[in-house]
Amino acid sequence: MPTTLSTTGNLRLSELAPQFVQSEIRAMTVACMDAGGINMAQGVCDTDPPHPVVEAAIAAIRSGHNIYTRMDGIAPLREAIAQKFASFNKLSVDPNTQVLVTSGATGAMHAALLALLNAGDECVVLEPFYGYHVSTLKMMKVVPVVVPLAGPEFALNVEQLRGAITPRARAIIINSPSNPSGKVFSRSELEALAEVAIEFDLFVFTDEMYEYFIYDGAQHISIATLPGMAERTITISGFSKTFSVTGWRLGYLAASERWLPAIAYFHDLLYVCAPSPLQYGVAAGLLQLPQSFYDDLTAEYQAKRDMTCTALARAGLTPSVPTGAYYVLADSSRIPGVDAKQKARRLLADAGIAAVAGSAFFAADAAGLNPGETLLRFCFAKKDDELAEACRRLDAYRTVNPK
């Protein structure tokens, strides 16, 4: 009887796979669970979703809305999104040709990048950056070109941005309000970004997930509304944060009808469609929730921000007070450790609080130094009692390893 020889020479990881490891955000969430700590690492937003959103999703399940939708999403939701763009963002879009419902904002970004950029292209990313943006670019073999924002206000240096543009540049990614810094780009900064995008004929991918989390009288402006920007801008947002449904994975984007069919194709290929009954839930939220809901959201999270920043300052972890989103970058110099990852794990061990190493949001310089090694990111999207406990733990931490 012939013997079948077994070989594993062709069984190996792809060339791409070894370049990626679990994100530090996910790693700290796992470490926090193991330690029984308070998770201020991941932006899970564990506050309660609005009642109309939950009830409409349950009703949709019971009514049989459990099959695939058309690839761009259900009509009521696309129409509600278009109304929201018009009223809040001051952006006019056609719900039938310019709106795509997606599997989270990450799904929106992934599909849009696949549709519009090629391997070897360059894409400008403003630092500090959201790590998933950079990892998605690298996964597609698009080269991220990092342009630092100047601290402590994370101001845009237009000449530095202009100097980073090469003939291979195809796009800029903007995140405002920003994860992790809470930076809200001003109108003048967005106008400068738009001028560069038009001058060098670049796409702009703008992640506006935290658009309702704005503090101290700041204003959210969608760059697509500026002159000359509508066709070249892909505007991305979602429901995860606003409605506290991060696990539902529901986002959306607006783009020119010139680009939307290709973006929708790649989203269909990757995800088929966003979850059908949950689309009915968030549509109800857009249509039924009054303006007071969003006003209360702003007030609630500004109070959470102030509470968190005050506790961090008292603990000797000087915060960079954010103007938007629900994250704080804080100075971790007083925490023992050779780098930010060690400092995050030491804080978890000593105080029972999980934060994320700041190095996850910065790139190393030519000398191999990462500006984020003395920073930690804290998320304050927590229920009031848990956030109060986290602040009590930070107060207690004042006496640990004093400097």
C-alpha cells in the first residue's frame, strides 16, 4: 500500500500576518479583566443605550427583520442619516446615492480605503493617531506618513503638513474630535487642511465618530462642507458612541456618488451588510430622540471629563484636557516603568485601573524614540458609580510611589 507523506512546508502565515499583533487597547482590556480592575483602556462606552433605540431593535427582531438588507442599508436609516447630515453637519447628501450604512466606522474606513487607494500609495496621518487607522493602511500596504501635531494643544503646522506631501500621496486621514487626544480641529485648521488637499489633489477620509462629544463651547465642523471638499471627502461616523451601542457595530459614511458604488462593493464583500434589526433600532434613535438628548449627552460627558481630569491631576498624572471625544492623555512620568506599556501595567497592579500606553498612538522617530512613552490614555465613558470609584482609586494612588 503506498504511503502518503505528510509535509507542512506550505503551511505558514502570510507575509502580512507577522507584522501585526493584538492592539494595546485590546491587550489592556484582557489584562484588566484578569486583574478585576476598572477598564479605562477601551472606549466600550458602557453607559445605557437610549430606550427608543433598544425597543425598536427588539421590535424589529420580533417583526422578522432578520435577513440581509440591501448592501447600502435599509431606506429608513439612510433617509434618517441624510436628515442628520443636513441638520447637524450642514452637509447635503442623497440617501439613495451618497449614503452607506456600514459595519461600524472601522468597516466604513476599511471599505473606503480599499475602494480608493492602492498598495504603495501614501496617506498622511496626523499624530497622535487612532491606531486602527494606521494598521488598516499598513494591512493594505498603503504607506502612512505621520505628521505630528504640536502639543499641548495639538496644533496643526500647515508647513510641516505641506512638506510631508510627496508625488505618491493620495489622501489625508482626519479624526475630529480625536481619539486619543480629544483634539477638535478649528475652522481655520480645517480650511488649511482643505487648501492642502485641493492643492495636491488628495482624498480626505474624516472620522467624525465623536462629533456629539464637544466641550467648552467648541464647534464640530465637517470638512466636507468647505468649498471644493464635497467630492474629495469621505465623511465617516457611527452610532456606537452616541447611542452607547459599541457592540452593535453600526456606522455609516457619506461620499460622492462617483465613489459610493465601489465603496459599497468592498463593504458587501467584507461584511455583506450591517445587522438588519439593529439598523431599525438606530433609525428610531435618529428620528425620535429630541435635541435635549444630545444637549444632555454633552453636559453629562463634560462633567465626566472634568471629574476624571481633576482626579488625574490630583494623582500627579497631569492631563491634557480634551475639547472633545471621551479620552484623556495624561503624563505618566511618576509611574515606574521603562516604557508606557510597563507603566500601564504597573498602574493596573497598583491602583486597579487600566489605561492604554500612549505609545500606541504615536510613531517612533528616526532615533527610535516614541513621544508617547510618557503618556497614558484614559477613557471616561463609564457609568457614574464606576467612574467615581476610579477617581477614588486615583486619589489613593497619590500616596503610591510618590515623587
